[in-house]
Amino acid sequence: MVTERSKKMKYKEVLKEYNDILLPEDVQKILHTGRNSVYGCLARGDIKSIKVGKKYKIPKLNLLEFIYPDVDFNMEDDE
């Protein structure tokens, strides 16, 4: 039986082409969605983010947890 959070993925291997801190524009590209959808998710807290002044900063790990809710991301660098 497969339990929730039983799947594992290495954090550094997913979305390698993006920085560890994303902007809403990056999230739009990754999710293939519009600006209003992204800002709606950020405002509701669906995607956890940090607001610096009027700008949102999204840790890549938070976006990955939103995209893959059943995956446990390995933060360690061991091979």
C-alpha cells in the first residue's frame, strides 16, 4: 500500500533552470497560467510565499509542494 508522502524526489533536480527564489512571472511560466491565477493563489496562500514590500517572493520548495503535494522533497545533497 502506498501512503501519502511516500514518494521522494531530490529538490535540486527539479526545475534546475530556475533560482531557489522565484518571482510570480516564473510561476506563470512553470504552471502555464495567467497572471491573475498566480496572484490569486499567492493572495489566498495556496502557494506559500513571502511578501517584500509589494512584491511576492516564492521559495522554489513552496511551489514544488504546491505542484506535488504527495511528494517528500529531499533537501540533502547526498547522492
